[in-house]
Amino acid sequence: MNKKLIGVDLGGTTIKFAILTDQGEIQQKWSLRTNILDEGSHIVPDIIESINHHIDLYKMDRSQFIGIGMGTPGTVNRKEGTVIGAYNLNWKTLQPVKEQIEKGTGLKFALDNDANCAGLGERWKGAGHEGDDVVFITLGTGVGGGIIANGKLVHGVNGAGGEVGHIIVEPNGYECTCGNHGCLEQYASATGIVHLAQDAAEEYEGNSRLKAMIDNGDEITAKIVFDLAKENDFLANEVVKKVTYYLGLACANISNTLNPETVVIGGGVSAAGEFLLKRVQQNFQKFAFPTVRTSTQLKLAQLGNDAGVIGAASLALDFIADEK
């Protein structure tokens, strides 16, 4: 009988679940709203209840499962299976997630950072094509990353490996939530793009729909900025030039250090597609070391919202390796 994996992608608004084959094919998926009330104390019980319910619903047996893997925000201790500092989940204190979920489901459980899991997903079943050296950059509300080198995730000495959103791309630039100035996150995230657009509109005096919308107090999103740039709005194009300059610079710096086969760009902002990728590539070419320029490829992510559950599920494959 084919063995199954369970992948969980824990986010601030939604918890996504999937049952997959050990080859990474999704067979069932479902989701729950994340209940962050009472310091996030409902989250783990909700996950346990939902997994148990769906195993029963699909008339499956626990012996069919290799285990559960989960991606989570916050600082993860993989060995202990704990999370701390996941503020969008209201988890301010140490959460013994592994212990609780293993006890509640009777299945083995593994945990990692959510961006790392999305990177693993793209590497396994998406744009990374099972390469041994893949960098994943996710452009959402913030900028996250996952780095796979020699076939292994890079965690660093204290779990902060792969924090590509905090590469400094503009010394003394915008202040970041991390306390530094000029981090990539402040220029290439959805919120950073809006910040750039608002500042640019203040200084620009020509005609522009983007400027008119900002001056009018309309809500602006990164998608609106890119859509207007595609329609040749001058100011929107200037903003996109800046965003893709900083992103291309960061991709080149990462690649000059690691020389991966692929840098995969995902997250909500990447929905701008080839329009975004082409401009990032032009800047990457400008800043990349000659050997890197010809050997590292930039690609758009392929898995969308499924990257997190697929990558999380792959964490459970280590249980087979451990048994061997």
C-alpha cells in the first residue's frame, strides 16, 4: 500500500492541509480559519481535531501515514519541535507543537519555518525541479526565503538561515520592522511597494493615474502598481523600476554567494509574472558575477498556494530516512 504524508501550512488567517502520496502528489486538501484568540491557544487543538476528523472521514488508517510535516511563522526549534515569537498567530510564548500534535494524532511530526517549507515544495514539485541548489524568495506582506544547498535546507546556527528579506539593498534606507534600515523587505514586499509608490507620488508632478489615486486617498496595492505599469503609467513604471532593481541586486548577491541552479521567485507579488521577472533578470545580469550570470537561472514559482503544504509534507520523508 502506498504510504501517505500530511502537510500543514499554518498562516495568520488560514491553516491549509493536504494528504499527499510519498511522491508529493496531492490527493485531498482542505483549510480552516486560524483562530488566534486567547494567545493562539486554539490553533494546535484545531489542527489535531481537523487531521483526526479527515483521517476518519476518508476512512483511512494511521498505519498508512509516514507522518505530518508543518510550516509555521516564528522562530522554530526543529529538534524540540517548538515555536516562539509567531506574532501574527498571537504566539508570544514557547509553543510545544510537536509534543502536542504527536500526542493528539498518534503520528510522527516535523516542523520548519513556513518560507523554508514553500522553498522545499518548489524544489520538490515546482520550478526547482529537484535541484540540489535552489533559492526560493517569497514576496508577500514581507519577504521570506528558503535556501537549499547541496540538497539540504540552510538553517544556520540559530535558525535564521535564509532570511533573504533582511539583505540590505539600500544602506540607510527605509526603516524595517527588524530595526535595521534598507532591508529588501521594505522595497520588494507588497507593503514595501505601496510605500515606494506613496513616496514617489509625493515628489512627482506630472500626469499619472497612480498619482491621482494616491492623491485621492484610494487604496493602493502592489497589484494595482504593476497593472498600471503594464498600461504604461509613467509613475507606476518608475516604482516597478525601483522594485525590480532592488530585487535583481539581492538575487545577484545571493547567487554570487551560493551559485544555485535556480532562484525561484514566488509569493503574491510574483503574480505580476513575466513582466516582473524580465525586469528582475535585467538587473540580475548587471550585478551577477560572470560565471553566475551564465549558470544560475531566475524562474517564477509554479505551485502557488500549494507550495507550503507540499514542502511541509516533504519534511515527513525524513522519518523514512531515519528508519533506514
